[in-house]
Amino acid sequence: MQHALILTMNILTEEELVKKLQRMNYETLCSSDVLKRLKSPTIGAFLGYFHLVLLSENLSNSEVEEILSLLNRYPMLVVRITEDYPSEEEQSYWKELGLADWLVRQDGFEDTRERLSVLRKQLPQESQILAFPTESLTTVPTNFEKLFKSFSKTEKKVFEYLLKAYPEQEVSSRQDMCNHLWSDGSTSSNMSQLSCLINKLKRKCKQHGITGDMISTYWGRGYRLSDDFYQQWVQGTPENSQLYYSATN
């Protein structure tokens, strides 16, 4: 089964298109909310489920340009819905930005089916689109699951603290982390112990074959998970697996 994602400003305008895609056996999601989340580092794991992304004509040209710049790293086809097929000059411009083709909204079912059939042949041979999550996906632990399970109770608390702070783009201060970890707060001894815990987390990350720096140090400010590690973490752990549960487990 093929998976299609429609990005639109108004999902009600896409009802007929959704019906066409479903008749062609596309598992179809129509969303305006995803538009707001494309810049999130967590979006990669979600987008991995789709072969085809369709951009509604209710999106402006500047919005489409920004979306294409965010999607061009993924092995998918991006198609724009239009009222009329564009000129050759327009086609050349948009294809350089990563647009695969256009679908005219008023085209009938057969015309749409045949155009999508041609487009599917353009998918890279090496691309691997994920299946939607099932229980069986969690049977084989990933490197990230093994990494998390190797943490001590206190190391888990440090990691969870940084993990929860990342989406707000916050740097976690050493004082706040010490107050979170120990009842006596940010004493000299606890500050030193926190530094040791950070170093242990970094070492364990490398021991489990995970590349790049795990934690970025902001001198005088505190710590933050690195962008690269956070993206790897999100893409490398099953969405239906609770890997950052309470450190009391």
C-alpha cells in the first residue's frame, strides 16, 4: 500500500482528492497541523511513512518554497495541486527546488491515476519507506534502547531532564539540574558529580555506536542535548515505545 500526505491550509477543500487517492489504495492523511511542525527535529520519523506529499494550491508560492527546502532530504515525491498545469518556465523553476510534478485538481480519476503511476517510477530504488508502526517493531532493541537501558538511575534522570528541555530549545543550567537530582541542591560536591554524570553519558553513547556529540556544553550556562543526537534519537526509537519513562523503573 502507498502512503500519501496532503498538506493544506483547509482540510475541507481536499475531500475529493482524498477520495481519489483512497480509490487508488493510498493510505492518505490530510493535515494543516503538520505544516506547523515541519521544522521540528522530531518530524523525520513521521515523514518516513510517506511515499508521496501533495501540496494544496491554497499554499502560497513562498510557503511552498519553504516546504520544499524542508522536505528535500527525504526520499519522497512532492507534488503540487494546481488549477492549471504550469508553463515550461515555471516547471523548470519549481523542479530545481525539488517539486516532482503537478496534479490539476479538476482532472478526472483516470488522469490522476495515470499521472501518479508515472510518478511512482521516479522514487529512488534505494529509498525505503517505513510501514506504519506495529507491535512487532519493538521486539528487536535499537542501539538507542540499549543505550537507555545501560544508564544508571541517576544517569536516566539527567538524560530525561535534558530530553524534556530540548523541544523548548532550553539550555539546562547546572544549578537547576542539581536541584532536580539532589535534595541538597547545587553544592560543590553535587556540581562535580553532575560533570561526571555528563561525561559518563557521553562515553556510553560512543560505546553503543552512536556517532556525534550527545550533549553540548554552554560554558557559564549549562547543558543541552545536541541537535544531531536528538534527531538521531527520535528517528532511532520506535514511536510506540516509552524509552524515557520514570527513572525509578
